[in-house]
Amino acid sequence: GYQHIPLTYPLARISGRPLAASHKRTALARDVMVSQGFYEAINYSFVDPALLPRLNLPAHDLRLRYVTILNPLAEGQSILRTSLIPSLLVNLGDTLRHKNNPIKLFEISTVFFTDHARPLPVEKKRICGLMCGLRFHENWSFPRAEVDFFDIKGCVETLLDKMSISN
């Protein structure tokens, strides 16, 4: 008698919460960077403490107030990052070793700072990008030209304009 039971589908009302304003801004920034030819890098929040001195930061810089991990998996991942720059520079070095050119990378992620007045670290969302090499892939229709300050400035201005940041 199973063939006499009518076919019915369960009713399910699915609704999601609207995205928070911070998620919308992050998605917009990501879209703008990708539309300018950048590739997104996603790096670990744990970094090597030996990378920070390479930035030549002054002694009072906030980025030197890092959070040490009590039980790191490796010495090269023993602090929480205070800047996105060191990881992107490591990505740049790896990409250059593979002879990829031009290079346009960006990352949108969280950085962490220690604050002795608070039990937990301060978390801040940051965006960082880099460009290196040729302005365009080598082609008969484009002259060979390296990226320069004005290319980077144009990308930053486009990002700020699309995000309606005027000051």
C-alpha cells in the first residue's frame, strides 16, 4: 500500500540574518581589490617573531606589543601577528622564487595587540596589499614597465573611493 501514500515535500522556511556592516565593508574591499587584479592571500595568525625586527619599527611602536603563544606548534609560529606586512612579504618571496610576474597580493584579516589593562588582546581588522614586478603581463601591445608608486597610489585611491572614504 505504499504506492497509495501521496507524495508530499516538507515545508521549511529558511531565513538568514542580514550581514553586519563590518562584513559588508570587508566584502566590498575584497571585491574592489580583486577587480584591480589582486589575488587574496590568507595567512596564519601565528607568525615568527624574527620577522618583526625586519620591519625596522621604532621601539615604542604598537606593533612590537605582540601576544606570545604559550604552547606554539613551532618556533616560527610563536606569536600572534601585529601586522599583515611580514606574512605578505613571505608570500612575495615565495612567489618570486617561482618566477611569477607581475605580483599583486592583498590580505584582509585581524591583527592582535597586547594591552596590559585588559585580560585579552585587542583585535583590529586590517587590509594590506603589495605590488611587484611588471605593470602588465608581457605582451606585444603593452610596453615593458615596472609598477611604481603611482600604480599603488591609484589602487589605494580606487579602494578609498569605492568605500566612500574621503578623508
